[in-house]
Amino acid sequence: MDVQNVRALAAFCQFQDIWASPKLSNKQKMGVYRTFARPIFLYGCETWTWMEVQMGRLEVTHSYCLRHIVGVKTTDRHRLETIREQCGTSSLELIVCGRTI
């Protein structure tokens, strides 16, 4: 899962111009995120053995991506639930639970 974390973050970073663009709405940015970065996070999740530490690492990276899309720094002290609501998504753990066998 650590490799997936790195790959997903690398895919996310390829779109820096999109995340920084004030011309695009959060909805449009999330469309790009859902199409290109999130599938890398979730690749093979149907067969994962649950490890809380590894899932926590994926969740931290997912949260980092969402904060970057919305334009919120961690020092701004926004609640993660609020950021997820702005992005129209849920936690990565809930998404994975919906896809497991």
C-alpha cells in the first residue's frame, strides 16, 4: 500500500496547474482527482487485508490532496469533514468499504 500511496501522490502532483487554477471550480478539480488520482489509491482494494496503519497513511495522503484542491493549509485548522463536504466526497476508508468483496 505504501507504493500505491507514492504513486497516487505522484499522479496528483502532475496536475499542479489544475489544482492552483482559480478559474476551475472545486467540482471540476474533483472530477480530475476522481479520474486520475483516486483510482491509483483504490487499485486492488477489493482484496486488501485491512491494516489500520496502512489505511491511516492512505487517508492522510487523501486528505492532503483534498486540502490542496480546496486551497486550505493544515495550519488553517479547517475540519476534515468540512473539506470533504466542500469536495463532495467521503473518507477513503468508507469508499474502500463499499468496494470490498
